[in-house]
Amino acid sequence: MNSAFAPAWSGLSLALAFYPYFEGELPRTVYDRVLDAAARSIRLDSTRAEPHVARGLAYEHNLEWQLAEAAFRRALTLEPDHVE
């Protein structure tokens, strides 16, 4: 993976956030990796909604409701019609 390619980090953060749904893992097993990939994506391109959605899911699973809401709201602000 190109370490300077924001869409790759964005996709990885979202894939990791959804991983527990499909693999039966506990969300805490990917929490740090979701936040790391999302942060890298945002540093490279702060206009993408996906890493904010990924953060929101990670925070939600960790019962960090205010952080989750802020992340989801940011995603909606950036791309209100985005499917995730």
C-alpha cells in the first residue's frame, strides 16, 4: 500500500471498523488500528468522510458516545450523500 495514498488508509479504516461484524471478533481488537488508519487518512486528505465514519463506529463500539456523534456529524458535513 502506498503510505501517502489517503483513499487506501480511508478504505482500511472502514474495513477494520466493519471487521467485527463479519469475522466475529470483538470491536476492541481493532479499535486502535481503526483509529490509526483513520488518522493517517485524515492527515493526508481531511475531506474524506470514510475515516470519520470509521472513527464513529470505533467510538460507538467503545461506548464513547460524544466522540462517536462528533465523528458521524463530521462525516455528514463532508459528504452528506455518502453511503456509509
